[in-house]
Amino acid sequence: MTSILFGCMTMLLPMLNTPAAMPIAAAGDSISTDYPYLYSFTLQCRVEYSATSKIYSYAYRGDNPASNKGKLWNMRMDISRPSTSILNDTVGLKFFRPFNEESFRDDFNNYSNSTVAISASVLPSRGWYVGCGWGMQLHMGAPNETVSPGSYFTGLELQSKGLPGIRTIVFVPYFEDRLYFYSMDDTVHQWQGFEYQDSIKDMVNFRSRTVGPILPPAQFEPLRWCDTLRNFSQQSREMLWIPADGTLNKYLSHFTHLRTRIQSNDIRGARDTIAQILTELNRDSSGALTSEAYALLRYNTEYLLSQLPP
């Protein structure tokens, strides 16, 4: 058994590189589609905000397309925190299990300067885990409940005081070493080495972007936040969260106009523009925007409004 640390939470997972079965790929073979590739993965996110607790809830659904060869084993989402952002804490966050809550709160002081505070308030099942792992990433998955091609998961909900932002995420398939690599103590076949094995394991992963919590800068600059809103709009178009160019161009124009009004110190005009943007976001949420684009643009526009002078 090997021990893997997630935050303060230690989980025991079976070692996967024990020699047993004949591997699929022989030493020196080129990359084969016999490996458990995740060619794509769809992760939908819906965000809700509680004005009372000032906490955002991020609900996820994941679909593993039937065209994939691998079963989803783990997801790793970037939750790094820039040193220039506001401080954050775990106060008010809900945890699915008391043990997870105790672990996160006890250990948070060790990494609070580097990560956004996040809790797992709902999990798809008791077999799932969520915790801070390598590289300031949030690791999410179920070692014994992999998601097969053609299947999906629901019921994963995270909580944070962080605003909706765009986060990189890596989807990792279940990879049983003994099926693909020769053992170090195999006396017949050549052992490929860790570098070769790691390159294969990295290649079968799928990398994408999703919506997850970010923290705004401590020294807030409204003009730069308008640029952030334009950037969110453009990335949303790339991810097809904004399905049409016409919708993208409309919001780019709105945020450019908003920036101009703030720059000229027309705060009343800026507030009027924000009111128009929010009205259109609510209308477009019924079809012209996905839940991801809606969350990014709505909540970050509302945050900008809250930072404007009276």
C-alpha cells in the first residue's frame, strides 16, 4: 500500500505497479490506443450565491464520453492563490464529513497563503474524496468508483468564498501499471523506466478548463476588472460557454463601454451600464449563455458594482 496525502487527509490506495499479468505494450513499442486514453471529458458547473453567508456553491456534473478508452479516476483542479489577492478562510464552509472538516481546518494554516479555501459540501457517494494535493491542486475522485466511458457522475458540490473564475483542470484515468508496463524484476523483458512510464501516464490525461473559485486582488482596480470581464467573455466563447459570436461581441462592447465610463469617473453612468448588463445576463441565461458563462459574468459584474464608490 502507498500513502497519498491530501491536505491533512491521508488515504491508502493500492499500489498499481505490482507485477502480475503480461503487459499490453512491449518495451520499445510506440504509443498504442490500448492505453486508457481520456480523449475528452465534459464537466458542467452551476454556481449559486448566498447573500446571507457570502458563500458560493459550485455544483458539478461530469460526463465520460463513450468514445473514451479510460475510466475517470481523479480530477485535479488548480486552486492556487496569488499573493496579491485578498485573504480567505474556511469560516461558514460546509463539509460532507466531520473528519474532512477537522482535517481542513486544522491544516489550512499550512497552505492558506497558497490556495483558495474550498470545502466539499456534497459528494456523489461516501467513496469519493476531495482534498488539497500536489501542485496546489484540488484532487477529487473515488478510487473504487471510477466513471466508465458512457457514464456520468452528479452530486459533487464545492463551497468557497471565492468568486467564480476560470480554472485549469486535469482528468486522470484509472491506470493499472501491470497491464501496460513490465516489472522492474522481470528477467525476460526490458523494464522501460520511470520516465517512459510517466510520459505515457501523462499523455492519457485530458486537460481542460472549468469554473472554480478565485480570489480578487487586495488592491482592487475597477478598470482592470473590466479587462478581466472581457477576458472571461473571450474564454467563454473558446469553451463554447458563449455559443455565438454575436453574444460575445455584445458583452465585449458592454464591458468596453463600462470601462470607458469608469475611466471618465462617470460612476452613475457605470452603475446604469452594470444594471443593463445584469438584466441582459438574466435574459440570456435561458439559452444564449451556459451556466458557466452566466456565473462568470454575473457574479464578477456584481462584485465590480460592490467596489464602486457611491
